[in-house]
Amino acid sequence: MWAQKVGEQLGHPTRSVAGWLVSKFLKTYNQVLEENTVRLSGIQPGDTVLELGHGPGLGLQSAAKLLTEPTGRLIGVDYSEYMHQMASERLKELVACGKVTLHHCDVAALPLADSSVDKVFHCNCYYFWPDLKKGASEIHRVMKPGGLMVTTLRLSSVAAFAAKRVLPGENWRPEAYMAALRESGFTDVRMEDKQHKHITFQAIYATALK
Ligand SMILES: C[S@@+](CC[C@H](N)C(=O)[O-])C[C@H]1O[C@@H](n2cnc3c(N)ncnc32)[C@H](O)[C@@H]1O
């Protein structure tokens, strides 16, 4: 019962005591992963960059610093209203000047034009998507030809959460997501082990073939 409740809040935090605790956990435990995902995405100053399931917005904050050219744009999407509001508050100056746009929406229905995004990154997000193929196809649709997608996870923690039934079903398995990416038109799909100080994590890369 508790596992299901924690899983629900991790997958879709709500404005509640449980949601607040989850947001604290995300900010402390995942900051390093969010920052490393941004680093691995190879963001260029004039890129259009999209983060999926940004949660409290620490990764967005870190990506925004790299988009120093006037054409550089950052987009974030999250279907949790609570997380959308938390990130909107964190990035309010950048949202106000139009550098950052945040959408309260589902990954499976992005309000973005075809072939409009250079880099996509996400962190601890795909495990919650009910249909990985739908999510991966939607990412592929909005990416420019040759664009790079990067996602990171701490596989040992994710597997432990899945064993305790905090995560639903089998979608947490990297192989499942990588298969969905290949089926959706991505190429060079691979997972690498990474180390940052004392933390080991995994990065999944995929290039949009069009
Ligand atoms: C575990 S949290 C991770 C947040 C942040 N990326 C991090 O690592 O700290 C998962 C986030 O993805 C969002 N999310 C999950 N499924 C989503 C979907 N289908 N569409 C949009 N957002 C989604 C949730 O609302 C939540 O904010």
C-alpha cells in the first residue's frame, strides 16, 4: 500500500504533504543526475532544448545557463500541475523574458511542431509512461534530424524500487525503453555506465533518424 502511494507521488506529484516530501527527495537526491544529464546532452548556445518530466526544475535551471545565444530556447513539460507550478516559480524571470517555456502536458501529446527541437533530455521519467512507444514516437516527431536524446537513471535504485513495487509494471527496464526508441526511428541507441564522484549512474543515448 505505502509502496503504491510513493510510486504514485513519484510518477505524478500532487500538492499535498506526500507530494511536498517527494519534491524534497527529488531536489536532494536527483540534482546530481539532472546536472549530469544536461552535461551529457551536449547543449550548444543557440539550441532549442526540451526537458520531459522536469519535476522541481533543477535540470531546467542548469540547461538555461548554457543557452547563451539569443536563438537558444528551453522548453519543459510535466503533467503534474504541482511540478509545473514549482518549476514556473523557480524559473520565473526566464519564463517572463521568453527564454523558457513550460507546458503543463503529457509527454505523449507535446504541443510542439514537428522537427523543431535539437536536444531532448529527461531524468527518472520514462518508467511512469503507460505506453513507451507512444512517448518515444512523440519525442521523435518533435526532434530535428540528427538531434540527440539523453536520459539518465541510477539503475540499481530503480531496480530496487521496482522490486518493492514502487514502480508499476516492467517499463522501468532500460531494454524496454531502448526497444521503443529503436521502433520509433531512433538510431545509435545505447546505454553507458557513468561515474560522477562517488555516484554511479546510467545514460541512455539515442539519435533521431529522419
Ligand atoms: C520521479 S519524477 C522526476 C523529476 C525530475 N526529472 C528528477 O529527476 O528529479 C518524474 C516526473 O515526471 C513527470 N511525468 C511522469 N510521467 C509523465 C508524462 N507522461 N508526461 C509528463 N510528465 C510526466 C512527473 O509528473 C514527475 O514530475
